[in-house]
Amino acid sequence: MRQIRAKPVGDFRRIRNEFLIRFYRWASGDTLAQLNAGFPRLKNLKSGPALKYLEFVDGLPAKDRRRFVVAQLRQSHRKAAELLGESLSSVEKSLLERFYSGHQVAMASTPIRAYVSSRVERALDDLKVSNPSAFDLEKEFLRSKIETKLRSLLGEPGHRRNAKSGLFDTTCGHWSVLTSIDTPQTFQLRYHHSVRNRSSSYLIERMSAFNWMGVGMETYWNYLTSSDSDSTAESIREMCRVFLSALPKLLKGLDSLDVKSPSG
């Protein structure tokens, strides 16, 4: 049997860096297009990070909205921005300080609701306290509906790590694209993608719309009601479609055969 010689660690690091730069440029174009259109992707998502992000952007003067969005993109894609020699301007730093100071004030004054900083979130959290049943959700039913919606895009879900998660494994050239849908204890729902080669070396891990747009560290929902199942399933499918449609161009020409994973 012919053996494929493993390439040096440095080769994979260069491949990954090239991918991160391509991904950052694509994500920037996608997010700025969303900004110009009024963020339709985020408007109907019942998620704390999306609500907070939209409220902050809407409260900015028009000239600062793009600056803030670009600053958040650079923060979220820090490695790629560093490779390209990009850094935050003083204005961008000031906008980020204003955005994150809202976190700090909320955390200091309302420890039970440490993340909350938007008016909509505060109202929804108050409703959760006064009427907890308003957000009762059959998570297994929701995940099943989402998986059904995703089958036409991702095929059948594969091995389940546990009863609260579903995992799809699709291919894009020599690369494997893992899509996880789960309903953890901390949130009602979340999803993410990872891309790896045949040697299980990862180009990117736990990536989702909020990550690539600079909205938050992960894409999750925490204000869903039972009537939101269909619209949420459609939203996740559309976000997955956008990412998967971009991947062939982002991965074009990147060697993925038996590359050793870098240490660190």
C-alpha cells in the first residue's frame, strides 16, 4: 500500500493561516452586507448576544456603525487581522470600550443576570421571573425538527455524543465539515461547525454565524417559546447554507492530505 508522507507541522500552520485570512475576508464582506441591509439575519433571533449587538448598533450615529462592526470583526478574527497587519484605531477601541462597559455595569449591578445589557433582554428576563412557563420548550422536539430541516442540506445525522446533541458529517473536497446541533443545560439551543482534514487536524473549530460576524463567542438561543420551532429551524438551516456555500472557494487549493496537527 502506498503511504502518503506526513508534511511538516509548519506546512499545516501555513495552510490554516491562509484559510483564516480567506475566512476573515469573506466574513467581513458577509457581515458588512448584513449591516447595509439592516441585519436581517439577526433581527428575528431570540438570542441575548444578537439583541445586545443590534441595540448597540442601532444606538450609534450612522458614521460609527460601520466602524463598530469592523472593530468587532477584527476582534473575532484576531489571528487573521494580525497576519494582515490590521490593528484597531483609537475610534474603534473607544467603541468597543463603550460596548463592553455595558457588560461590566450589568454584571456589577445585576449579578443574577450577568450578561444582560439590552432593554429587550431585561424585559424578557423579567418575564422569565414572573412567568417561567412562557419559555417552556420541549428541547428534544425542537432538535428533532431542526435535524429534519437540515437533512436536505447535510444528509443524515451521524453518531450522537449524547442525548442532547446531533452531529452531521459532510465533505467538501478532502475536508470533513462537522455540524453540531445541541440543547445544553445552559441554553435552549446552539449550533456550530468545525472543519478538519483526514488526519483530524482542524482548520477551524466551533465556528458559527455569531463568531464570523463578531456578534458573540457562540450562536445560541435563550428566549425561545414553543411557537418558535419552525422559524428557528429555518434560521439555522439558512446560516448553515451560507457557511457551506462559501466553503468550496475558501478551501480551494488547500492541501489536506495527511497533515500533522501543530502543537500549540
